[in-house]
Amino acid sequence: MGLFDRLKERLTRTREALSDNIAKLFKGGRPIDRALLDELEELLYQGDLGPIAGEVMAEINRLHERGSIKGEDEVRAVLREVLLGFIAPADVRPGEAELLHHPTVVLVVGVNGSGKTTSIAKLAHRFQSQGKSVLLAACDTFRAAAAEQLEIWAKRNNAPIVRGREGADPASVAFDAVESACVLGIDVVLVDTAGRLHTQTNLMQELAKVRRVIEKRLPGAPHEVWLVLDGTNGQNAIRQAKEFTAHVPVSGLVITKLDGTARGGAVCQIVRELRLPVRYIGTGEQLDLLEPFDPAAFVDAIVAATSGASSR
């Protein structure tokens, strides 16, 4: 099964909100008129495209007035073109991360409940399947359950883990993890951090300290800072992301839980607002359900017509 087919299968609810509802709109060969365009605009907003919905409709209205857009296929083509323009701009290169350093240190940040720790487990599994050795660093020392959860995932992945006692300095745990990785010849270090509320400035400052200490041990590290966002939060995820990017030099995004939401269209607005690459998307709970982000495959999975669904 190719990437497009996997995404089409896993992004069912977002697909229903966009592609399937577009098919219903044109059922019976309904012609494009003002009432249909109004319904289409409402549909796009309900698909959580945010302000992008208005820009898509501006282009559809312009083309309709010129007489160059007459039916469902043309509407889908315009929607695809406009969304791809936002989700794959020239200065943002989404896709799987290149692990160019040895070790490559990845700092993973995000708010509580975003799926951060599970995403780290999936990343470890993915990198190991590529023949990379992985070490996990449990730097959320404020909640014993967080380190325990990460340790469970480490055992499942058969990966070493560095953790400190409850309440230990997260920066010292990060230092020890990078030290161990250098000594052991590890390829990738995945650093879990406390699930910080984006309003807690003191915790953001502590995150900056973790970065400084890592760089002290390994100049140039962390090489990546990935922000994990809960896809079910839709447009609210953008506000969270802006708080993080104001304090931490985020280099990429991991968007989770896209299999359980009809709000996957928000990914387009997230990329447009943040101008950051989406590295991976989570489409289920199993370890292998973490996909490298491919803009064209993603857009096609949520807006392309289902075979036989067209009214023509």
C-alpha cells in the first residue's frame, strides 16, 4: 500500500469533512450557483481550513465569474492547487528529517496531552527500522509517570534510556544522555521534555537551559527541535505553536492524532502561519503509524474524489 492509500485510509474523518462533502454538494450534477458557492465556503470552514478557506473561495469565485470553472472536478483542482501552495511553499521543505550528525540530538517539545511521548516512541521505532541506534532521554523529571512511560517504550523498542530521579534537574539528565550517546556511539538521541503549558514562562526558560547544556556537551546540538502538536486541536494548535517558537528555535513539527479528527485541514494553516516543515504526522496508536509528511499525498488524501463518487 502506497503513502497516498495509507493516508486516505487513516485520515477518514478529515476526508469525510472535505472530499466526501464536496461530492454530496454536487450530487445529481448540481450546477455551480451562488447558493452552492456559499455552501462550499461553509464546508471549507467546517473542515478547519481557517482563513485559507476564504482565499480558496476567492480563487474559485474569480474563476467561476470568468466561466473557467463549471463543476466538481474543477473545484477540486482549484482546492488542491491552492492548498498545495500553502502547505508546500518554496522556502519550506517538508518531509522526513535527514540525520546528518553523529549523534543527531533531537529535542522534542510540546504541551501535555499532545502525544509527545508516544511520538518519541514512534520516532525511535522508525529510526531503528532504518538501521539507526537510538537513545532516549527522560528529561520530564517533574512527573514520575512520564519517565516510567518512556521507559516502557524504551523496553519495547529495545533502546537504552537515561533518566534521573524525580525532581532532578532536566538539564543534567540531558547532559548525561548526550554524554552516554557519545561514549556508546549512538546515532540518534531523542530528548523528551516536560509537557509544558505554553503560558508558563519559567518552564520555557528551563527548556532554554536544557538546550544550552546540551550544546555545552556537544557543540551544535541539539540539531533539531521538534514541536509536537495535537491535530485534534485544529486552529488552537497554531496559538500554542507561536508561544513555543517565540522561546525555542523550533526546526520542525510532528502533528499527532490525525486519524481521530475531522480537523486535519488545520495542517495547511499551521504550515502557512509558522513557515516550518512538518516532519511527520501521527495516524494511529501503533508504533508504525507515523508517516513522513508528503504535502501532495496529504492534500490528495483529503480532497481528491473517491473513485466512483463523482456525480459525472
